[in-house]
Amino acid sequence: MKNWIARLFGVAPRRAGSPAAPAGALPAQTAAQAASSPATPDPAAEFLPDLDSCFYCWLAGSTSIDAPPATEALILAELARLAHAPVRAAGLVPRVPAVIPELLRSLRDDSVSGADIARLVAQDVVLVGEVIREANSSWYRPPTPVRTIEGALILLGQNGLRMLLARVAFRPVLSMQPGRFARQVAPHIWRQSEKCALAASTLAPTTGADPFEAFLAGLVQNVGLIVAFRLIDQVCSDDVLPASPAFVAALFGQARRMAHGIALHWEFPHAVAGAILEGNRPGGVLLATPLAQVLSTGDRLAKLRLLVDAGAMAPDGPAVAAIVGTRLRPCYDRLADQPAAEDA
């Protein structure tokens, strides 16, 4: 998996024997920017711990959330070890379908024609359905239903297809998991990842961030959270989850560190991995890099959208007003579930 991601983004694979970046370290440029950025107050900061706690409790559903402190400590200790072992953590999630890497490589090759790409898409019946369904969605609003791969590819364009392929590639990584708790939360975590990726890529042009890198960061940042619930399944023998505010804050922090390490192990662009890690900076400080800013904002909007739509948070409450405001309202509204266009 590492090699095709490196080829896709033009990142030179790390030579054998060369040291990998530490799992807890920001890339040099990101670290320098973070150190030099002023501590600008974030008006939504006071609501962020509650947002994460509410999102965690929503994921838990009807599961009891009064596990003892000893269980919390054991889980966090194991998560800390996994955060420094990205290869081991990456082994807890599945690989991507084989056709996806070939398609993504083809999109970087100017000599590959639209017909060539259509033939590659046609090799996977699931991918065919995804491409045509996407083209007929309310995002693209075609004047007449699109029924062919060629027509769908023209409508989506290269960037739209790249985002769709990335989404298809990561869906099994996040949405299909064994284990009691991981299986329960995986579909919700996947929906949050999709919405975060969409929000981040939508906001990216306003900050100068790359939309596709923002989309990828939104998809991959929750891979550590999935690993965390895989671990919880191994530690919590009873149907009881820990949920103290301190535990939730530490859980999300360690999950992002794991996602950063896994992203580096998979040889994602350092900007993508760095944006995920930079999201661990203390609440109340606006992030330095544009990519980290849109990723953090997209994460908030996606969590808020899911909680409001599920009735777990009031749509007109102070958290919504503070986090969304006027500027982000169009993006937030766009995250509502989109019905597919009906066939004629």
C-alpha cells in the first residue's frame, strides 16, 4: 500500500535503512509554523471538549459508560504504546481494494485517456455503481440521469473522481470491523469521516490548502479512532465503556497520534500527516497551517452535523451558534445527508 500512495502523490519512497519520522513528531516545516504562530483565541474552544464527549457518548449508544478508572488507565496505556508502533497499529485495519491503486496512478498519467480510465472502472462492479451514483447525486445535479461510466467520468472530472476513489478505498478501512464495540461504532465513524473530508475539501480553497489533501486528511484522521475501539474490544470484556471527560480527551488525542503514525507508515504526504497531528494542539489556539485549520474545522462541523441530525444536540443551541456561526453555515448545511437524484 505504501508504494502506490507514494507514486500517487509524487512522494519519494523512504530508502531502506533511513530513519522514519517519530510517530509523535511534526514535520519540520509544520513544527516551525506551529511554534511561531500566535495563540489566537478560538471562539468555539469552550464547546470543543463537550462536543467530543457528546460524540463519544453518541458512538457508545445504549452501552453502559461507567467502566472503572483502572480500565481507563489500561486502555490509555495500550493506546500510548500503539501510537509509537504505527506498523502494529496499521495491521489492525484492512487494506484497500486492488483496483483502486491502479486507478489512482492512472489519474496522474497524462497519457492515459478517459476511455482507459473507464475500462479500469468497469473492472469493479461496485466501483461502477459508486461512480454513476455519485454523478447522479444532488451534488452534481445533472439535467438528465447519467447512465454510462463515460458520462459519469466527464461530470465528475479528475478531482471529483480522485475524491470518490479515495472514499471507496477507505470505506472498508473504517466502516467494516470485527469486535463488539468496533463493529458498533465503525459505521458512525465512517459517516463522520466522509462529512469531515467533504467539509475540509470545501473550505480548503478559502485558506490556500489543497482540496484533495484536505479530503484525504479528513478520511484518514479517524483511522486511529478505529484502532482504539479495536483495542477497547480486547480490554473491555463486559459491555461497559469508560467515558470520563479526561478519558475521552486522552482517547481522541492518542487516536490522532496513531492516525499520524499510520499515515506516515502508508507514506501519505507529510502535510496530510502533519495536519492530523497538529489537531492535537490545545483547544483555544487556532492552528498554524491552512490544512490543519480546515481539517480541524471540518472535524467539528461533521461531528456537530451528525449529533444534531441524530437529535443528540439541539440545532439552535449555543454550541451550534459558536462553532458554525454565519461564515460556516453554508458548509454545515451542505453536510446534511444528500438524497440521490431519481432516475427518469
